[in-house]
Amino acid sequence: MNTGSDEQAGATEAALGSRAPAFIKASRPLHLSWQVGVFVVGLAVVVAGVIMLPLPGPGWLVIFGGMAIWATEFVWAQLVLRWTRRKVTEAAQRALDPKVRRRNIILTAVALVVVAALAGAYLWKFGLVLPWKADD
């Protein structure tokens, strides 16, 4: 059951479905080949992004790029991207909320004080000797 806001949101978003050119959609074998190609290219990009997660590189950005490639042809990918975009927008709005910002600043300040206290205690006890160069 759709609410009025769902219908309004749907009106502002692009229609779901294939964005292949009309001459490709006209031929079923050509359209199927097109879909396979889009899937393989998107899969290669997503796999590259997954490999970048533990390695240096923009892993999540590349994964979402692969999802965007898939979304040019597959409805399920379009729905995933819409959901992700909505959640990111909600998180950004929450992060800009003054109460949340104030809480985050306070938590960051407390964490910095704790780290400074631990660093001070270490320097007071051991001096400026790094742990891997300490003499026994």
C-alpha cells in the first residue's frame, strides 16, 4: 500500500527498468547479450571494489560504481541503489542535527582526553622510548 509521500517520491525518481537503447530492446537476443555484458562489467567492477576493501583504494566507492552499472539494466540493482541513497541521505541529515553534532563533538573530546592521558602516563613511566627499542 503506497502512501502519498511514496507516490510523490516515485514521481521524482526515474522509472525502473532497462535503459538500453531502443534498437537493442527491439531484438530479444541482442537485449539478452546486452544484459549479460552489463552484468559481467558490473561484476568485474564490484569484485575490484571488494578486493580494494582490505587493500588501499576506494573499495566502497567502486562497489557502488558497479551497482550503478548494474542499475542501468536491472530493476533489483535500481531498488538497492534507491534504498542506499535514501539511507545515506537520512544519515547525513541526522549527522547535521545539532544535538547529534554536539554529542559527537563531546565524544571526540572525551576520546582525545583519554588518549592524551594514556600517552602522558606512558611517557611518565617509560620516557620517550619506543616499545620496539626498549632494552630489557
